[in-house]
Amino acid sequence: MQTALIILAAGQGTRMQSDRVKVLHEVAHAPLLAHAMAAGRALGSPRSVVVAGHQAEAVRAAALEIDPDTEVVEQTEQLGTAHAVAQAAPALRDFGGDAIVLYADTPFVRPETLAAMAEARKDHAVVVLGFEPADPARYGRLVMQGDDLDRIVEFKDATEQERAIGLCNSGVIAAKAELLFELISEVGNDNAAQEYYLTDIVALARARGLSAGVVTCDESETLGVNSRNDLARAEAAFQARARDAALAGGVTLTAPETVFFAHDTVIGRDAVIEPNVVFGPGVTVESGAIIRAFSHLEGCHVSRGAVVGPYARLRPGAELSEDVRVGNFVEIKNAQIAEGAKVNHLTYIGDAGVGPRANIGAGTVTCNYDGVFKHRTEIGADAFIGSDTMLVAPVTVGAGAMTASGSVITGDVPDGALALGRARQQNKPGLAEKLMGRLRAQKEQQKRD
Ligand code: UD1
Ligand code: CA
């Protein structure tokens, strides 16, 4: 059975205390909305509909950027979760399969859990995802009748007895799309919040003689984000999962709790990630690479056998081929470093190509920016760049060429040539002693005055 995803993302999220709508706040460098949509994609959903409301245009743009095939509908007034789901009905009118409702602010439900719900649909017309939180707080309560779900009661409307129930509603609901919309059309708003509750469809289904069931999951999956505090907890939960996944995939993490991943970080087997490494979005690290302590990587690729850091910064467009060495206090941006090249100390390489086995001396800077335009530096195979070379781009250093330490290179260097671009040294015999003597005498005089 095909399953469409309906993602509710219309709320403002007042408790976030933010100008930005809640679902666009990020965990692991991706908006909450993207995490919810990813759970659906993992399930193989052929269709997804995002219900936007507050800042609908920003949410629409984000949704389409995450998945150009998603549909975005607008709920202009937030009249409740059932009303929100109803907005997706026209988009799914011709859809013959199931629908699963997910909240964009509860985006960490595992694909396995959604699959278990799809499976449970074989036995029940409506399946609800429940959980037993340490503190049931103000969640809706699942009222069971034997193994079946009888109804869901919202906290505001619940009696003392019902509030004592520990099994809570996560908000995730699955049913045949057609039935879901039919039941929703019967939902009223005669309740404490005067809202159209999606949760009412359980009792409505039961009234028709249909059965409802519950699949349960761990509290960590249904973690809802309502405040900055929740967002921080969601980040922590995401990181804990990402670390476990990396370890399970054969990556060595010497101090897992100090390594931070992005939503899309890919690390190969037998790679070693030392303590305090931070991954921004868009990083792939191949098998056997070593990322030493305190390095920061984003938008880059590190090939097999490369060693990065400690204290290195790889920015977007940094591509390290096999066996490259990038050492301490080195920054690399939009640059391709060919196999076996070494950039070991205190260097900035931006908008550049570095040939195989080239050696970049300490303190080298590609001067890539003239204040308006960016320019490229090309360094040939086996070139040797002396320490403290300024490469004023656009500039090319040929294969096997050298630059003298301290050079400012403003013109191309032919293959095999040595470029000297610095003032000639002059020695003045005895002048240092004389100068020092004068300065010390001056200081003595000041003390006496
Ligand atoms: C809802 C459930 C409750 C459950 C809880 C779990 C209902 C009536 N209650 O309560 O049983 O325990 O979630 O977190 O469903 N939204 C819209 N449009 C609306 C209203 C809500 O898009 O008109 C979205 C919100 O942005 C949010 C989600 O739906 O992402 C849930 O809405 P919220 O108002 O937070 O529901 P709860 O009161 O938490
Ligand atoms: Ca909520």
C-alpha cells in the first residue's frame, strides 16, 4: 500500500520567542521541517503535502528546496489539527493509498516506527502512535479498550481519571486517505479549546464500527519542539543517534560526546574522528581518513588516507584527494588539493588548485580577493611553495617550480623555475649594538628624571 505523508507546519511556535517560524529552526543544520520530510522519504512515500500557515511563503520555499516534488498547501487560520489536515484533502483527492499525519515540530519519529504503523494498518482502520513519557504533562491521553484504542482525550478536556493514564498521543496518525478526510469532515469544535481536533477521528471511526489501534515508540522519537530548551534537547538527541550510527558503521570516535554531526554527514568505515570535531552540512569523509582534534569541516570532501588537523578548517568547496595532509591552523576554501599534497601549517588556500605532491610552506596565503572579485591560484604538481609566500591571484606556479620564503608572487612562475619576490637582505655591521646602546641610555635617563 502506498502511503502519502501530511506534514503539519502551520503553527507559529510562540514559545520559541523568535521572529522565525518554529519549523524553520534547525537541528543539525537542517530545519525541523526537513527532518520530518526525511522520515517520510525513508518510508518511500510517493507523495508529501506540507500544510503551511504562519510565514507560509518562507515555509513553502524551504519545503520546495528540500524536495521539489512536495506539495505545499496553506491553512490561513489555525483552527486545529483536524482543520489543518483537511487543507491537504484537495491535493490528495485522487490518492488511493494511506495517509500518515506527522507534525513538523515532532520530526524525529524513526522510519522503522512509521513502517510499523503501516503494518498495523492491516489490523486497524486507524493507527495512532503512542508513547509513555516520563512526564505525561499536557499530552492527549489514549483511552484503551482491551488491545484496541477507544478514543483520544485532550488534556484540557480530560477527567482526573483520564489524566492518570500514562499512554499519550504523539500526534502521528495513519489511515486510508479517503477515510481520514471523511472522518475529519465530521469533526466539530465543541471542546475546551474550541478547536477542530484531529484526535476526534478515533471515536468517529469507532462509532462506525471500525477498529483503531496503537503502535508505541520511545519517548525520544516523539520529542516535540516548543521552546529553545526543547530545540537544544532535540539537537542533543539527534547527536546521540548520529554518534551511535557512526560507531555502528565502523567509524572510530575517540570521544563521541564531543563530536558534532550535521544531518547529512557521511563518514566511511575505519575513518578516525578525534575529539572536538564539528561537521557543518555537506561533508563526506572517506574510509580510513583521519580528522584530528578541534577541526571544523563544512561542504567539503576528504578522501581515503587523508589526514586533517588538529585545528584545521575546511570550508565549502574544499576537496582533498587521497593521502593529502592538512595541518594545524590551515583554512581551505573552494580549492582542490591533489593526491599527496601537503599544506601543514598556518596557511590559507582559497579559490585554488594544488597539484599532486606539492608542498605548501608555513604561512602561505593565496591572496584571492581584491575587495570586489575573487581570483584563482594554480599550483602545479611537485611545486614547493616557500614559507610565508603571498600568492597574489590570479597567478599560476608551474609544475616543479619553487618560490623563495617570504616572496610576494604577483606574476606566473614557469615550470621548474625558482621565483624570488622579496627585498634583498642588507647587513649593517655593528649597527644593532649601537642602536641598543642608545635605547638603553634613553631608558636610564627617563628613570632619573
Ligand atoms: C496535539 C494533540 C495531542 C498530542 C500532542 C502531541 C490534537 C488535538 N492534540 O496537541 O493529543 O498529545 O499534539 O504533541 O491534535 N497545527 C497546524 N494547524 C493548526 C493547529 C496545529 O498546523 O490549526 C500544527 C502545529 O503547528 C503543530 C501540530 O499541528 O506542529 C500540533 O499542534 P499543537 O497545537 O501543538 O497541538 P497540541 O496541543 O500540542
Ligand atoms: Ca504541541
